[in-house]
Amino acid sequence: MASGAQELVGLEAFSREGDKIGRIKDVICDPGALSECVVIKHSLRRDLVVPADVVERRGEGVTVPFGTSYLHVAPRISTKGELSSEDRERLERFYHPATV
């Protein structure tokens, strides 16, 4: 999914239960891992940063394969600039727990 992440900007994002969790507003490049993350405007004060390889395009939206309650405790990551190695590790542990 990472190669076409930019085309996801503007699409609505949904949890695995089908609950709307926000709209994709940006893509952050992670040069250290050669991957991308999508930034989802989740609420007035919160953006979710999700690795692009876990989101699935579904028609005119995307699905993040996690429950809404799980996403509420997602790591808070700066959405400005590039990801730090620490932020990259936090995202990996949260979104890919079986591979860490």
C-alpha cells in the first residue's frame, strides 16, 4: 500500500467495525524505513499516524484493521516533518505487534 499512499489523501477512514474514524489529511515519509504513514484527522485535537501498509482501500474510503477502542490509545506522533527512529519504533510495536 505504501507506494500509492498519496492517492489516499482526502478519503474517509473507518475502523474494522465500520465506524468512521476520520479523514486522511496527509502522508508522512519515513526515509529510515523507506515507507509511508497516513495522517488521519481523528478529532479536533488528535491526528492518528498509521503505517500505510496496514490500511486497505475500500471503494471511496479506507479501512484500518483495528477496533475503534484500540485506535483511541494509539501512540501520539508528531505530524510535522519526518518520523524519528523512536516514533517509527513506537508505531511498529503498536500496529505490527507480532513482528516486533
